[in-house]
Amino acid sequence: MQYNFRDDLKAIRAILGLTQAELASKIGIERITISRNELGKTTPSVKLLEQIYSFAFKNNIKLNKLKEMLWLDNLENGHKLLFHGAKSEIIGEPGINRSRKNNDFGQGFYTGEKYEQAISFISGFDKSCIYLIDFFDAGLTHKQYRVDQEWMMTIAYYRGAIDEYKHHPIVKRLAEKSRLYDYIIAPIADNRMFQIINSFIYGEITDEQCKHCLAATNLGFQYVFITEKSLKNLKLVERCYVSDKERQYYKNLRSSDTRLSDDKVKLARIKYRGKGHYIDEILK
């Protein structure tokens, strides 16, 4: 899927109130380049894409957020808008087996509910982009997880943190249960959250401490599609270009949020100390 550069270019000019010549002058390119791209007579170079989208973001045009708002306004009943952050590009249709086996819920196609969620995971990759996805739930089964012991231990299982317990009846039951559905809705767990889960697995904190520490770092929910049937209910509707300036903006934003979350985690560890159960008590 190509970027919708032709319409994006027109939209940027319209928002800023610039003619083709004025925009070309501000960016340092020929007017004919703007004209030919708006007419769809040429394929934009990587350099031009970066020039245009960086210029827009520098001028406070958060084009991808605007697209999120517009798509949400036009969703049909029973449909949901989801977001997938890709390190480069999705070739062909979304696939389950392309992802790593040690993701939160094993292999699957991972998406998030908000644009900020998707970009926060790919802001460190130069060729990354965001896909907007129309999801229709008809005829599918799903399981929804919350920040609790079941969620923590299921993620720990798939990420390989409790291999020594993988044959335990409780762990086996959790793993089997997670694959009984077409898709999963669950809290997003980034590497920082996984470190907290590891503290629980290593017996450093109780499940109650772990739960409240994880709740303090809430990143929202992810939708994980784990059957071929579920993938047929997904439609990629747009591929969004992410400029270097936008990536840096969200990296800085996440760093600020991380500092606040880390302080909340420290307080949660103190407040719930001694409450709940340790991993060896649960899997004795």
C-alpha cells in the first residue's frame, strides 16, 4: 500500500493557505514538482516525502492525528478503527506467522486502539510507518484480559520468562485458554512493564504489587489477531508516513510519560508490600 501523498499534499496546502508556488518556495523545490505530485503523474521520492511531511509537522499540522479523527467520524456501525505500527512496510496482506513467537501472546497480528500507541513502539525506526485498519467484529470470538494475575502469567509464558513452570497445570491451562479465540483484547505490555513482570516471576514482588505497578504504567489496550479467520475481518484503509520530526516528538513525549510512570511504580511497590502472593506460592 502506497502513501496517499497526492491528497496529503493538497490538504497541507489548504490548511496553510499556500499556493503550489508558495509551498515549493518554502521547501526549496520546483513548483512543477508539487503540481505533478498533486496530479498523480509521478511517484514521490523518499527525500520529497520527508521534506513535505516534516514541513507540515514543523508547522503544527498533525496530519496523521487528523486522519484518525476523520476515519473515526466515518466508521460504520459495528466497525472499529485500529492502528498497526510497522518497522518498514506490510507486503501483501497482514499475516500471523510473520511476528515473533515471544510477543505478549505469541504469534499474531498486533494492533492498538490509538495512533499514539502505535507510533510509540516504532518511533525508533527510520523507515517506520503507521497503518490505519478498519476492523469488523462479526462472527468472531474473543477474550479480553485485564491487569491481573492471569494476564501477567500469560504474558510471562509467551515471553519465555516461566519456562521452568511451563508444564505446571496452571500455566498449561492459561496457555491453552489463550488460543481458544479468534482475537485477544489485552493491556499493552512494553519492555518496561515486562521488567516489572520479571520482578514478580523472580519472586521479588507479589502478584498484588505487580498488578498495581503495571496499572501505573497503563498504555491502553491492544488487539491481537491469532486466527486466519480474524484477519479476513481486517481492512487496511491507509498507510501514514511518519516524518523524522514526528518520530522525535513522540519519543520525547514518551520519555516524559515514562518518568512519571516510574515514580508511580515506586509508590505502588511500597503501598502494596506484603500483600498478595509470590510466584512460588501460586505455583507450589
